[in-house]
Amino acid sequence: MVITRTPFRMSFFGGGTDMPEFFRENGGAVISTTFDKYCYVTVRHLPPFFSYRTELSYSKIERVTEAEELEHPAVRNAMKLLRMRDLRITYEADLPARSGLGTSSSFAVGMLSAFHGLKGHAETKERLADEAIYLEREMCREAGGWQDQIAASFGGFNKIVFGREAVDIKKSRKQPAFEKGQTEEKETIDYDYAVIPLSVSEERKRALNANLMMFFTGFTRFSSDIQKENARADGREKTLQLRKMLSLVPAAEKILTDDSTDLDDFGRLLNETWRLKRQTGGAVTTGGIDALYEKGLAAGALGGKLLGAGGGGFMVFYVPKERHHDVMKAMNELMYVPFEFESEGTKTLYSVPETYEIREAFS
């Protein structure tokens, strides 16, 4: 049996520039962190005493004879990718799915890690991120970028770069490409991203954490559906806005890593990037979300943003400590969710590899 714990991520700057169709032409970079809300995946071999051979428990329960019969596309394809069979898989989480925190990718990373653990070995964070990107974007054909899988696997406060700059970094580090070695197909895929941990002092990190307030605005749709809808936006205008959002990443990095800068500028920059993000697609925001955001600013927040692809989910505000009470009062209809940054990424909590030998009875 293997139990994994994988954090959810909070993306601050550069969201949308992690889409291959953008960064392969323009480059890309995001600044994000993981925090102490997690999903948990438990995997064990199913004892051979049932009429079904695989059981999956999430918001519903699936029991099937063959893995190909599973309705859940990520689980079905992950079992195919790593040649898994006869499993009992259970998923649970601290926060709801479809809420803008990269929950599906955290699940994918945690599940793949658990599958490897059941085989008796631990995979690197690079390998898990690569496999999760391949699983969601290639095998499941889900629209979206790459930052969620990478953040969930690596954890911590990072700048993740994409495109030509990432290729150069990976060459200097001599990082191997992702090889689909455990499937029947032999193919090498070089995912052009690189993770750069940000040198944020512990004191500054605590101060930033103390000034961030997160609220649950309500459920949203699947991120891939929102991405598809946003893809219909005017291409030239969307590219222009994404380039502007990308240009804010160095300024945000400087605020975080240079203790001589005004930390409140982080909040003001969040406001700027959210104003740009709203223009990248019709499904990013709604009238209700816009009203909540303006109410937060009026109460004392310096900036904020809706997390994820848009449409609902969680909203984070940067609020100077003396204005917390005012913002809390203004958001009194929403659920406040306190959190702390975390730095571990996906982690195995319990692991005991197991196998079952099935022998036919003598006639």
C-alpha cells in the first residue's frame, strides 16, 4: 500500500504564458507557490476475491474488470502508461476540485507517484512532472498549460520558465529528456521548462503569507473547458495581454527576493496582472467576480486575483495587516481559507510494496 500527499498551488504572475502555443513563440514564465492544502491518494493491489479487478473511489465509486472500462480518463490512462492493474485507488482532498488550484494536476502527480511506489521505487520530481504533463495534455487531450503539474511535483516558491530559456537551462544542468520507457512505445519527449527556486528570505516569506487572504467564491467549471472557451478570444489581443503579463514577472521576482523593496508593491503588481488577465478571454471572470474584487479593493486590499483559469473558485487578495478586518467584513458572504506556504511538493507518507501471486487450484 502507498499513500501520497500532494499540495495545491497558488499562481501569482505569468499565468497563461505556460501554454505551449504561447511560450514556443514568446517565451514564458510563472511565479507560483504551493501551500498547505493537499490531496491524498491511496493505492494498493486489490485482493483477488472480488468479481471486479479495479476499484476507484473519488466523488463516485467505479468497479471494473478491465482498467480500460474506467470512466475517469486520468486514472484510466495512468494505469495504461505505467502498466498497472488490479488496484484499489482512493482520492480525497482538503479543498474541492474544479476550484482553480490545479487540483486535477495535483491528483495526477500524486497518483503517478503512488503507482511508482507500488512498484517499489520512488521517481524524481522531474519525472513525475513530465509524466503528469504527458498524461493530462497528451493522453487525456485536456487543454491547458504545464505549470500545475510542475508546481505540484516540485513544491515551494518558484519561478518556472518555459521555451528557449528553459532549453538552455536544462542543457547547462544536463537534465535528461522524459522517456516513455514503461509503455510499449519507446519515445523521448523533451519538455522545455525549468524550475528556478526563488531566494525569498524566511522573514519576507512570512510577511507575504501574513498579507495574503484567500476566499472561496464558489465552484467553477473544469479548467480545460474554460481554457477552450478562452482560446476563442481574439488571438492578437490575447497575445498582447500575455506578453504584458510576462513582462511583470521580473518585477515580481525582484520584490520577492530584494528585501529593500516595498513588499506592498507585490499587491499593487497583483492588481495590474489581474487587470491584464481579465482581457485574455471571456470565461476568465464574471460580473459577480468583478464586483467581489472591487469590493475587496474598496475595503483595503492593494490587489489580488482569481486563481486558476477563471470563472469561479478561489480569490486571493494582498491586504496590509491593518486592513484585514475590513476586508474580512466586506467578504463576509464568502468562506475565508487561511493557509501557509509549503516547500515539499508531492510526498510519500506511507509505502509498503506488495504483490499478489495468483495460482490455479490443482484439478
